[in-house]
Amino acid sequence: MTDDEAQALEDAILDVMAQDQEHVSNEELRHYMNETIWFAAKQTVKNKASEEPSMQDEHVVNLREAINRPANQETKKVDLRAAIQ
């Protein structure tokens, strides 16, 4: 996430908080709303960062070669259980 994207996200979150606070008169409820919005923002940034591909993921694949590769060549096997954890 670039600095500009992060700033835009922060501005959008602050706008939502300002709009919501105009309609909430209970201070305790306002506090919980703010905590919820900040938690959601942190999770969004964390998830966004984890979804960005790494340099290893951005490699070029020759599809013609991959399709025409003989079936007996060893392919990379992935352990799904290890990948999920």
C-alpha cells in the first residue's frame, strides 16, 4: 500500500467517523463506534498488505511451454495444509 493510498483510506475513515458522530449523543456508544471503526481500519490495512504479491509471485510464465510440457516432468507440489496454516 502506497502512502497516498494509506492517506486516502485514513481520510475516508475519518469522514465516516465524523458523519456517524453527528448522530450519536451517547458518549459511551460514540467511544465504542470509534473503537470499532479503528479496528476495522487496522484489519483492512493488514489484509491489504498481506494480499499484495511479493516479488517472487510476480514471475513471468510461458503458457505455451507450460501447456506443451510433457506430463511426466515433475511439477511443483504444494502442501495445502502447510499453506493454509
